[in-house]
Amino acid sequence: MVFGCLAAAAHTPALAQQRPAARQTTKPAEKEPPAPPPEQAAPYDRDLTRLSEIIGSLAFLRGLCAGADAAEWSNRMKALIEAEGVTPGRRDRLAGAYNRGYRGYAATYRVCTPAAHEATARFVAEGERLSHALAGRFGG
């Protein structure tokens, strides 16, 4: 019996199609926000990424060797991300480079050694060169 009613309804015109448009209860499709423009790479991104990796390495090594400035390195990275991490992708790349530097040394060093002191000195020198070059070429 139910099937007979459904079959009969299939042959009659649908009343919902005859209603005026103002009485429709469905919402119009919401527009999606426009996609953000593609992120443009800055000419200094490679150097900034390397500097982030150096800061991560120093954060681990200076903490391992009980350097007086051990806590300072993570604060420097936070300041760098606040200044240069204008997009989520850029923040992720900078943080990823920091983490690579940190984890790279955390995986191989368990105690402070002369080699750790040598690596620290080299990273400080390279980081200083990079930061001066970046400031000289691109301002800041």
C-alpha cells in the first residue's frame, strides 16, 4: 500500500517546486574566503633558516655545557620568530630549522666535551657573521 502511494506521488507534479523562491527554507551556499596569496620567498630566507638552525644548536650545546647564556638562545629564537614569522608557513620553517639544530646535537652529545666547546665557538662565529651580513644587506 505504501508503495502504491509513492508511485502515485511520482506521477503528480511536485508542490515544492511551485513555491515562490522567498519561501524556501534552505540557506544559500556560503562563499569560502579567498585563498591567501602564495607566500613569496624573501631573498634572505636561506640565511635566516641557517641562523635559526645555528640558534637551535647553540641552545642545546650551551645548556649541555652549562653556559651562562644557555637560556638566552631560546629567547633569541622566539624574538626572531616574532619579527620574521609573518605567516604560519614561515614560522613553521624557522621553528623547524631551530628544532633540527637542537635535535641534531641532542642525538649525539650526552655530556659536554671539548668537541662541543669547539662546535659552540664555530656556531657563535658563523651566527655572528650571518647576523651582521643580514643586517648590512637587508637592514635591521
